[in-house]
Amino acid sequence: MKLTLLSFGIAKDITGQRFREWEMPDGAKVAGLRAQLARQYPILNELSALRIAVNSEYAGEDMALKEGDEVALIPPVSGG
């Protein structure tokens, strides 16, 4: 299945792009996506609290992904 992957902040710097299409097997879950991303971009593992949102909602690791989902990589942010 095809997903749209959105990367923000340092995640965008790591992946090299803000938007990209990403292939996952049917029935994949967020945990599988996270594992695939970690293999492709090992430095993502060093982010202390990378969150994943699916269709604008934060997603748990066991959430099933569907064709056409928009998945956002949201790194930790600081402000002041």
C-alpha cells in the first residue's frame, strides 16, 4: 500500500524531504513503519521522542495503516 509521509523539523533534515510516497505491505501497523524508517534512516532512532500521526491524529504503535493514509513524523520540539 502507498502512504504519504510528511517529515517535520529535524525529521525532514534526516529524510531529506518534506513529502514523499512510502510503500508498506498490506496490513502494516505503525510499529512496522517505524521499524522500516529506522532501517532506512538509522539516525531517527536517536531522536528522544519521535511521534507519528496518521491522518492528523497521534497514533499508537498498534494502529493499522490503510492505503492513502497521511503519516507525519513529528520530532521533539523546544521553544522558549
